[in-house]
Amino acid sequence: MSALPKEKLEQLIERWQVVQTELSSGPAQDVFVALSREFAELDPIVSEIKAYFGTLEEIDGLEEILADDDSDDEMKAMAGEELEELRAKIPSFEQSIRIKLLPKDKADERSAILEVRAGTGGDEAALFAGDLFRMYQRYADLKGWKVEVISASESAVGGYKEIIASLAGTGVFSRLKYESGGHRVQRVPETESGGRIHTSAATVAVLPEAEEVDIEIEEKDLRVDVFRASGPGGQSVNTTDSAVRITHLPTGLIVIQQDEKSQHKNRAKAMKVLRSRLYDAERQRQEDERSAERRGQIGSGDRSQRIRTYNFPQGRVTDHRINLTLHKLEQTLAGEGLDEIVDALITESQAEQLAAMDSSDG
């Protein structure tokens, strides 16, 4: 592992001081907002760098005492003990700073659009899609995020053929971005009299929520069709043409929205989903260019990849990307056990990035 770049660390401290000075000078509102955001990003890492530099200075001082022939034995013994303790702290300091120096995913602090779709397995897959959505809903509640269902297609037996929701809060995408992919459940369906275990699947997509400034969508690139919304079983749920189908002509992406009674609201919701899908597609394209040589990476977001299995008979959850198995199925589906999996995925992703940085430095 290469040494920490001392010059870069000193530059960060200098920049932190400059930002602090500029903030205190009472800048214009837009400048103040930008500086505040930068200060919030710099402050945690600068605090750690200062503590790290302070520890290195203490180590130098103690080494001087030990090298000084005039120091008495008792002082040398005390210095030796303290030196050992301080040296032991250095690797964790360096690891923590390395992680904070990793390139940030600009989308991490954003809210997210969550899409859950039933896959193979018929009614059982729809029920499982419902279980997954409720898991994310409970997790969001625990985090203090706001959940708003954008559209839902319920199945006849309960659960969802498809459900799309907005999860609003700080850092939603950073916690949920590794959830994209294929989820599989193994359990005995309630309708199964023979007690045989069935396997069914659902697909999850987590997209960073895009702002209008992120993606410019030209009106000429859209075809907007309006039609009468239909409820379960095909009956008309209202008497006006309020449902909206938006087709993005350059990409062929289609978003249908019919949950609201107002055509205007349906169009706004559909545009929100379309914008986020286009933004995500662009991020994926850039990510693929950067990581063509690192196909195994965790954050590839390949929606066809089977990422996790929920096994009811054994009460276990297995994340296949990091070979993590937890016998905490109930806690996971209740939302409270999800953090343990998310933290492990983030740690593994950081380890991969650090290894890539070290190999490129070497």
C-alpha cells in the first residue's frame, strides 16, 4: 500500500482554511450555499488529517526522547509505552483517510427512485415484490426518509407486478444503490398444499433522482399519449383521459403514469421517472467506460445479475456478490437488518477502489 500523499493532505487543510475565511466574509447567497457544501465535505477529512499529523508529531517527539542519552530510564520507559500505543493508531488513521480520499459518487447524496418488478414465479413473485417494497419502506422509515408511491400495479392475490416510488432524503442513493439487480426468494407458498419450496424472483432498480438541470429533455423528443386510466381487471377508474404515456423518442424509453386523477400530475410524475432513468443511463454509460476492465465490481448495477437470495426455510439471507450469509431473514425484511448488508457492500466496494488505486499507483 502506497504512503499517504502528504502534499495533497496539506492542500486540503489549506483549502479548508480558505473556505472558512470566505464563509465568514458574508458572501452572496449562492456563493454561501456552494461554500457551505464544500466546507461540510472538507471538515470531516480535515479533522482526521489534523489528528493524524498531530499523532505523527507526538511520535517524533517520543522518538527524540528515546534517542536522547540524557533522558532517564523511567522517562524512556514511559515514552516507549506511549510510542507503541501511538504507532498502533497510525494504520487505522491512514485507512480511514484513504477511504475519505476516494473519488465521490456525485449522486450519493441524492434522493432516489425505487422500482420493484415481479419476475418469474407468477403470483408468488408478485407477493415477493411486495415484501421487498415493504422492506425498503420500513428501512426508509428508520432512516427518516420520505416515501411517495409514484405508480403501482397490484396483482390479484396481493403484492405488486410493479411498483415505483420516490425516496426523499439526504444520502438515500448512497445507501440503496447496491440494491439494483435480481432478488430471489425460496419459500413454501401459502397455496402449496404439498409443502414444496418454490423459487421466484423480483428485480429492483434504484436510480438517483435527477433534477431538471441534470438532464435536458427537448419537447420535440417526446411523444405524449393520453388515455383513460384502467384499474385492476380492466375496468375504467375514471371518466377522463388523464392517464399519460410518455415515449422518449431518441432512446425508446416509455413511462406510463395513471395513478393520479389529474393529467397534469400524471405527466409531472412520469417526467420525474423519465428524467431519472435517462440520468441513470448516462451514469451507467460513463461507469462502463471507466470500468470496462473491472467487470466484477460491486456497483456495476447490472439489473440482470442475481444479487441476493432470501431463503425462508433456513431463515437466511445471502448476498452473492460478497458471499455474505446472515441468518436474519425476519430482521432484514423488517428493514432493521438491512444496514448490516449495506455496510458490508460499501466496505467491499471501498476495498476494491483502494486496491485499484494502489495498483495504478504501483
